[in-house]
Amino acid sequence: MGKAVRVRMRAGLLGLVRRDAGMVTSEYAVGIIAAVAFAAALYKVLTSGQVSAELQGIVERALNVQM
């Protein structure tokens, strides 16, 4: 491979890296916000009366299984 080809490839790769550098932080921020929103919604569902009673019933039946 010639030196000119290596130089062009390296320049192209560096250009790609530099273009993505600013997006990483914003992508993490959006991901964290989405994860927190999902966790909050899941917490609300799991702590509601009906779901809590169902989960408690499942655990009780699992603990009372006789072999």
C-alpha cells in the first residue's frame, strides 16, 4: 500500500472520529433520561395496589409449594 493511500485513509478515519466526538455526551444524556423515565414508570406500576397484590400472591404460592 502506498504512502499516499495510507495518508488518505488515516485522514478519513480521523475525520470520522472528530465528527462523532460531540455527539457522545448528548447520546448518553438522552439514554440516561430515557432509563430514568422507564424506571419511574416501572416503579409506579409495581407499587400500585393491584400489581403489588398479584406479586405477593405469586411469592406466597412459590414459597408454599410442596414436593
